Amino acid sequence: IGIGIDLARYPIDSPTSDEYLQMVNRARRSLAETGCASFPGFLTAEATAEAASEAAAKSPSAFVTDSTHNAWQLPDDDPARPPDDVRNVRMRTRVASTAYDELDEGGALKRLYQYDEFVQFVGAVTSQPRLYRLADPLGACSINVFRPGWHHAWHFDESEFTTTLSLQQAERGGEFEFTPPLRRSQAELAEPAVARILNERSPYRVSCVVADAGGDATAPPVTTAPFAPGTLQIFAGRYSLHHVKRVADDATRERLVAVMCFATEPGKVNSAEVQQMFWGREIDRLHVSPMSMRANRLVRSVFLMLLMISVATVVTAEEAAAEPVPEAKSEAAGEAAAAEASPAAEASPEPELPPLDCKTHELLEKVDTWSIDCVAMWLANLGFPELRTAFTGNKMDGVALKSLTMEKLAEDYGVSEEDQRKKIYYNLKDVLRKDNAAGNTNHYSQMFFWLLPLLGIYKYLTLRYEKQIEKAMKKYKKWQDARNPPAPVEIKTFDDGTNEWTRGLNRDVNLGPKKTKAEKDEEKKAKKIKTPKAE
Ligand SMILES: O=C(O)CCC(=O)C(=O)O
Ligand SMILES: [Fe+2]
């Protein structure tokens, strides 16, 4: 079938040809000077008809947006200004939209949008060395439907450039109108110019508290785009004020236009708010229903929590096993003693010695504070329950334990094996060293593992309240911006009438403004330095 582009007229498949370069440079200049580059008949008549009939077929189920917004699509009013100020006036927009995921696979629109050379071409016209299709499953390429009486009020877009393809015109009304770029950044509002346009070309009457710096009384020129079906339009939506005029009430044909979105980074998607506003649902990956997405998130968080809790449990269980509880230990000691004394004593499992009066956590305190029983427990934990009687008999508490030596262990307590003595002695040194550093700190790892479930809960809550958090962050950012507003950018204008923005745009093919002599000299100098001597 082919893509459906009129390649004879727009050779976007041969990006190294002279025709291509000239076409791109004409478009760039037009975009910079007028705010819009138009390509009438970009799609062939057949492909346009195919796309238009697809759009018309899907139009009845398009999601309808009936909302109000200000010209900058800023969410809040400026309370410091009157309600009828151009900054605060809210205008109505009524439009329906068919989402990208509803378009036909292999249909004319998807063929165009998915054609890599097309993305390259839009990138070349908008001077973006790298341009990517928007990864938004709803907004990447959608179809706007304007029914009788509907219109899109004057506004600036959030995205820097907007690419549209006209599919069907209404009999009357529905024209796309735009101004040249009125501003250079989103921080700049250009209120006087916007106010003049609204007062002269909209049903709204607005005031403007901001003084007109230029003082010129004429409104910015407004151009009506040639919008015959099949026309591709690339316009500087962020800088040029634009609108779609009201479609006549008695029109029988809807206005249908495809809106194609691109980004300078891969993987970009619209916010959930934008998706809800224009398509009535939200979805962050292709072919996943919002319901299963939520379920998926829940399962993920629960799994994470379970994992963390189980890790924590295993670790604590291991530690508990390493430190037997007093009863178990005494039992073991009793059994061992009984087994040694006589096999018949097995019948009485009751230990002869009373249980040790020491809680496991007491051993986490400094050695100085250990009671006699705690010292005995420490020994039992090390695997020397049989030493309890001798140590207790010597009233060996924590303070006394500190002066224990290898010799004492051999002579006073009869630990004959050197390995065993070393085990006790080095373990003692070990706890004492920890005491000296930051208390007896061998419970830090335990603390960390207890924090894991909290981390799980934290993760769950952030996922659960993702939107609320995002909103709060946005509010905070706005509050910061309000405290510290970004400075408006001054446009530098040069002697030859060009400005910073348009200067040098097409210089690579000598279509742009002439270089000054100083600049030429500069270039020559640079070349001389770079080029090595021939001889
Ligand atoms: O419908 C059009 O031609 C332009 C739509 C537009 O301005 C927008 O979607 O932001
Ligand atoms: Fe727009």
C-alpha cells in the first residue's frame, strides 16, 4: 500500500537530496517567522480519504471534552488580578478525541505516524536533532473531532511544536488561526498581545493590568491556515497563540484533524490528568487496561511487603536460634549433665539448676551491666553451659568478666583445651571492642531488617497515593516559582533585522541571513588553526 505520502512533492524518503534540504529550510524559516509550516497535499488523496473515513467511523465513540481554560492553560487563577483580566479569563473549548489505541493497525494514520522518515522530517523542520514519537498510548496520535457549534478557544500549547494533519473540513467554520510567535518561553505571558487578540477575535472581553511595553496599538497579525484535507501543519504551539474557530451550527460535516505528538526524549507520556481530560481514561502502557494496571500495582506492593517481612522474620529467627532462650538452654544443659551422670536420669528432664535470670536483650547492653546470670547465659550461648557453676560460684558478673584472661580460664576454670579458651577470650574481646566503639552494637543489622517492612509500607503508600503526592509536589513547585519567578528572556535583535532566534537558521544552505564580515573573518581564522599545513 505504501505510506500514503506524496513523495514526489515531499521527498522525505531521501533526506540527503537537495530538494529535501530546500524543503526543510523553507519550512524552518516559515516556522520561525510565521509560527507555522504548512505542507498542502502531504498525504495523497487516497490516503487522506482512507484516514478521513477511519476518523469518521470512530468519531461517534470519541470522548467529549467540554471545559474552560485560560490562554496559557495554567491551572489556577492569579488572585492578585481582577477576574476579567486576560490572565484569569476562562474560555470554553468543546472537542471530542479518538485515542491512539483506538486507531486501526495498518491504517493510513498509523502508517504515517509510525514511519521513521516522517519523524526524522518533523525533527528536521523543528530543528530537533533527536525526535521521538510520544510513548503515550492515548495521546501519541489522536483525532480531534469538532461538531457543529464546537471550537477550541485561543491558547498556547504546552508542547513546543504541534503537528496536525487535516482530514475533513466542516462546510463552514472550524478554521485554524494562529499568530506569529508572541513569546520565547513559557515564563513569558505576553499578556497585552493576547488581550488584544481575545478582544478583537473572540467573544470574550478582557482587561490587562500588564502595561504594553512596546506601546504599539496594532494587534499581532493572525493567519488562517490552508487547511484542505491532506495538509500537514507544523506549528510552534508553545509560542504562537492559536485557536480553531467555531464550526457553523448548521454544518453537516464534522471537522476532523489528526494531532501527532513527538518528544525530544524517548518514552515520554502525558500526565494522568491530561489523559483523563481528553480521553476520559488513564493508561501508562499500551494494551493494559487501567483496572489491571491498578491490580498489578497492588500485587507488586503486597509482594514487596511480604518479601521484606519474610526476610525480617528469617533473620530474627536465625538470631533467636543463635541465642537460645533460657529454658531451652537449661534443658539442654540439664540433659547433658544428666546424660553424663547416669543414663537412668534421662527419665527426669527437669534441670537441676534454676533457669537463668537474664533476658536476651540484656546481653545487648554494655558488658559492665551484665549480671552473674547474664555472664552465664553468654557462656552458654558460646557453647559452654557446663561452666555456669564455676562462674556463678566465683560471682563472675560483667565487671569481673572484663578482667578474665586465658590463664585464669585454664587455671581457675579448668578449660584445658586452648581452642576453647581462645573461643571464650576472643569473643569477650569482641563484645568489649563493640562496647568501646558505639555501645554494644551487634543489634544494628537487626534494626535494619526491622526497617524493611516499613520500607515496604512506604513503597505501598507512595504507589497508592501517587497522584496526591504528585499534586502536592506541583503545588510546592508553583509556590517556589511564585517566590522566585524566572526572569523573562530578552530577545536580542541584530542590525540586519533578524533576532537571536531566527539568525543563522538556514545558514548551512546559504538561505539564511548573510554573515557579517567580522563573522566571516572569525570563521576563516578558525579554519586556519584547524587545518594542518599541506607541506
Ligand atoms: O485542531 C487543530 O487544528 C489544532 C488543535 C490544537 O491546537 C491543539 O490540539 O492544541
Ligand atoms: Fe493547541
